[in-house]
Amino acid sequence: MAKKTKATDHTTLLNTIVADTKGEQGYSLVDPQHVKELVDAGHIEVNPEIKTADGKIAARATAALLVSHGTEVAPVTTEDSPVFQLFDGIPLSPAKRGGKKTEEYPFSQMGIGQSFVVPATARYPKPWETFASTVSSATRRFSVEAKNPDGSVKMKANRRGEMVPELVATKKFTLRQISKGQTYEGSTFVESVDGARIFRIA
């Protein structure tokens, strides 16, 4: 009986993580103690660098989980082999091409030292936490594969021990929490809102 209750709890948690992964934020904030088995099973991946004051960390569904489950998450057991629900007769939809025609945030337009503000709103009350993954993604988007002297692609081991191309960022971004009325040493500029300021640093 204990296993059944635990599996149901994991299913609910996975449903939430999958929904948040597909949403605009792209991840959930979870108690790391509650997701260890899900990480070990390969269902989710976590980013401890995105952390809240109460100790929660960012977690998102793996690509394999999203592909395997479509829009649903099947019940998860605590056994070594997860349970997946299989579907027949669903046609593959055409791949979307082109994406957004305009970029939502002006990362591509930024020069070194330039910045912009994401104000705190009812939807995003803590943008310094919410947009951390957006900033990381922007740095990855402006990265290229590192090359060896012979022109071949440099490879490195990722966290799972898999060999992947080593990337070199051509643009780097970071963000800082800001407060209304905040001033800067050596400048007369005064922040007009609470929120996050995103900088291009390289």
C-alpha cells in the first residue's frame, strides 16, 4: 500500500513538472528531497543554481519523458523500470518551422555593457528567479562549437557522462535583482521599478 501511495504522489508531481516544462517559465520549483527518485529514474533533470530562499530548486522534464508521454504522464512506480502508456494510431504532426518572427527579449541587439529591465508583476513577482533560465538559455543560444587545432569539434562529458560538443559562448548574459530607488556608485541613474536587470557582460 505504501508503494501505491508513493507512486500516485510521483505521478501528480510529474504532471506538474511536465506542465511547467511546457509552459513559458520552462521549469518547476521543487523540494530536492521529493524528486531524487525521479532524477535517478531519468524522468527529470534539476538545476541547483536556480534556488529559492526556502531551498527549492529548478526541475524540468527530460526530453525523453516528454516524447514518451505526449501530453500525459503515466503512473510512475518506484521500481527500476518506469511504466509508460503507449498509444497507437496517432498521426505525427508536421514539425513547426520558423518559430517566433520577433524575439521577445532584445538579447540579439545588446552590446557589451547594455542591459534591460524585467519588472516585477503579478504574473512574475520574482523575475530574478523566474528569468534565470531564460538568461542561461540566451547564453547557450549565442554559443558555437569549440574546435580542436585540426578543425574537429571538441567534445566533453556532460553530467550524465555522455560525450557532447563543447560550446563557447559568443555572448554572455547575467541578471541582478533590483529595487525601486536603487542607485549605482559612479552613476546618477536611479532604478524606477522592482524587478530584475539583465546585462550583457561579454
